[in-house]
Amino acid sequence: MSAELVVELYVTQRLSSVVIAERLGISPRAVCEQLHRAGITPRGARSTRRALLPPELLVELYVDRGLSSDAIARQVGCSSQAVREQLRRSAIPLRPPGTWSPATAALTPEVLGDLYGRQGLAMAEIATRFGCSVSGVRKLLLRYGIPVRSKLGKRVRPDDPLSADVLRRLYVDEGLTIAEVARRLDTSYDKVALRLHRYGVPVRPGGREPADPKLGETVAELYVGRGLSVDEVGQRVGISAQRVRKLLRAAGVALRPPPPRPLPPGLEPLTRELLVELYVERRLSLAEVAERVGGSASRVSAALDRHGIPRRPRGSRSLPGLQPLTREVLIELYLGDDRSTPETRHGSFTVPSFVSSRVLALG
């Protein structure tokens, strides 16, 4: 190999170092060393992808050997889109994706069943081995009726904790739910469900009763007899809190209300006695009660409903310390001896406009 030939191919014909290495039977690194000795700086990756591929090489790789554009791109060190552009410029007709080619002719149903099904190879590994595209391998799998694994259903390692034996023991023999199996194996719910589907294990619709018939009695004893919470019972027997609730309901045990949440700083507990004092006796509004105890008026309203205290309709509140303005009180005040007084006094509070509107409303 002469340095002049490498320079001729690289500079004049604009071939890439990968193509030159394949043509001369050397490594791309040896080509770069020859270029450095000749004082030529190799082109960057961006210029290399634009290098022209000889039509003879394209015919050999794409037509004669039946390699896909992805396989040719991996071999010559460029993108598959650049290979397709070079094929169009060389007037070489492109095959539709996934159609027959000499590379995929060897992928018979028996071969795919052995590589993909029994050996557990990925589609990308099969495509690389046979020099075709991943989409072509996938279409052949669908054409031959071979079930395609999902992204999580990859090849199982010998030491994989999600093996078929482990999942059947936990899910079928011990009767655990998918969520419980996922927690036991420190994995996700989706991975366990996908592996069960892959191994052909029937998934129970909506769960089922546990294999141990005494588990419900144990849960009820811990919840009622010892007063443990739902979470504590679940941790004690090794099941989820949701399953504890189902077992308690099936046993006819009434669930206790959850403990009250701790109040944020600055909020006073809304007890029944406090609400009766502020809202009923002192007749403060919801906003005034909320301003004194902290929080919003909706919090006070919810507390009134929770304690069974009826709420007053809007506009019916009397001012603190004043007698309610009933019909009799208004007639006595307005039609008395001091009816010519421009202001009607009720206690120590002057209410001319308010009283006038009430009088007009009473006719």
C-alpha cells in the first residue's frame, strides 16, 4: 500500500477513510496514519458523511449482497439517509422497507423462531447479524406469526429475579397481587405484569381472595382487637393497605375514620364549643370567624357542617348586642311618640337607613 494511492482516493475521489480501508484491506486507523504522514488533515465527521460512495460499491453492497441502507451506513461510517441519497444519485432503485432481499432470505420462520424466540435475541441483534434493517426483521416476525416482545420484555438473564419460576411461585402459589410481587422483588408493577403476560401466566381479574383463609381473621384481629392502623396491619402481615381494607370490608368490619391531619402553624382547631360561641352566640359571620381562628371562610363553613351546626342564610345576621328587629319592635320604635325624630335609635346604635328599609319592607 502506497501513501500516494491513499491520498488519491481520499483527496481526489473524496472517499471516506472507512471506504478506503475496506477497499485496501486495512483498518481506518492505518488510513488516517498514512494521511498524517502525507501532511493531510482528515476531514471531520460532518464532511465524512458527505463523502461520495462509488456506484460500484453501492451495487455490490445493496444489490448483490442485499444489505439494507442501515447496514451499509454502519459499515461505511455514515448515516442511512446519506446512503439512500447516494443510491438515488447512482440511479439504483430502492427496495421498499421490509421486502425480500438476499440478506433476509435466510431469515426463515425456523431461523427467526430459534433466534428471537428460544435464544431471546433482540431484533437489532438479528438485523446486525444478517445485515438487514430492524423494521425488516419486525415485519418478518409479524408475517410468520411470531409474537413480538414489548420493550420491557427483553431477553431474560439466568440470574434475572423476574424469572418464570419466581413469578409463578409468588403470584400463583402464594396468591400475591401484582403490586405485592413488585414490592417483594423491588421492581415496578408494569414489569411484573408484562413478564406474566410473556410467560403465559393468566392474570387474575381484579385480584382474588388470598390462598390462606385465616388471613382475614388475622387482619380483623389486628385491626379491631389490637387497634392497629390499616398501614400497620399491612406491614405486620406483608400485604398492601388496600388489600387490608378489602379484607376488613369482606369480614364486615367497619373502618375507622382516618386520624385528623395536623393543623398548619397559625390555625386554631375548630371545635364545636368554639363555633357555637363565635357563630351562634356572638353571631359573627363566616369571614369574621375565619379571621379570628385562621384559615378561610370555606374552612369555617365545612367545620359547621361537620359539627351539625346550621348556617344562617345570607343577610339574616343581627349586629352583636342588638335586639332582633321584628315587626313588633319596629312598630313600637317607629310609631311611638318620637316618630318625628329623623334618626331612630335602637339601644345605643343609630340605624336610620337600615330601619327605614325594614319598615318599608313590612308595609
